[in-house]
Amino acid sequence: MTHAELAQAAIIAKSNSYSPYSNFQVGAALLAKSGKVYTGCNIESAAYSPTNCAERTALFKAVSEGEREFSAIAVAGSPINGEPDYCFPCGVCRQMLKEFAQDNMEVVIVKAENDYKVLSLGELFPHSFGAGDLEPVFNNGMCRERANGVIYKEPPTTHTGSSLLGGGDAVDCVICALSAHQLIEHRFSV
């Protein structure tokens, strides 16, 4: 799919925007590595915080249908009955795109079907935080928590046969064996 075709899909998706409060409509077209395109629009709420951006609407549709890898997204926005201009993804959308895409993902910022800028996700979101930042970092055989001198009320215990760890092997530091989600739960439970 060409950038122009992806831009056109975002422009069309923009027409479905529900934006009675901001009067700013946004459309997005997300290209999965499978070749399928998922579109989304911004959907507002009078309570504001439940509002969802076009980029995340497209992303959530794609992920809910089993997609996990993406190569490009086009974003088109404009005031209702106003002139279109370049519309960049917000920080929350950039973070969600980072969850499922590499820094080289193309982000097509659309003003019109044949007037757009192409940037990489890495250019739009440098020094980003991602899943790799949650992986244990070892320092002389110690996990990040031990290396940084984190003190717990009770030291982490050795677990054997725990369904949490998925096996019967003993682990000296349970924090090192936990997934990112479990690590967060562990920190709150200690």
C-alpha cells in the first residue's frame, strides 16, 4: 500500500469522527504487517477522559482482531468544516504505538491525499519507554532491585513449583523471574 493510499484511508476514517466537544476530527489508518488496514476515528465523551484518539481506535481494533505487528500508520485531522493541517499523534498514542511497533514504523502525517510528511516512530518518540525497559538488568549477577539496594519488608522468597513462575525450578530472586505485569503486582504486594 502506498503512502497516498494510506493517507486517503485516514481521510475517509476522519469522516466518522464523533467530536462534538472539540469540533476537531481525526482519522487514522493503520497498516498491519499482514497487509490489512485498520481504520479509526476520534471518539469523544462529555467526561473528556474516556475520549479515545483515532490512532488508538485503529490500534485497538487491530489488536482485538489478533494483529500484533505494524509497519505504518497515517493520521489526518482538521477542525470540523475547517482547513486540514498536519496532525501529529499525541503522547499517549505514541506510547501505544511503541508497544506494538519498532522505531522504524512509518508515521504518515496527512494534510491532504497527496500532501503528507513521513516520519519514523523513533523520530516522533525518541528516548521512549518500552517493554525492554521492564526486563531485569543484571549487575554482577544481581537483578536491578538488588543492585540498586532496594529494601523490602521481607526479602523475596525462593519459589518452587509455583504456577506464577510456570515451573518447578527454584529462583533465588523471584523478581528476576517475573514478567513485567507480575513485577508490578509484586512491587505492590511487598
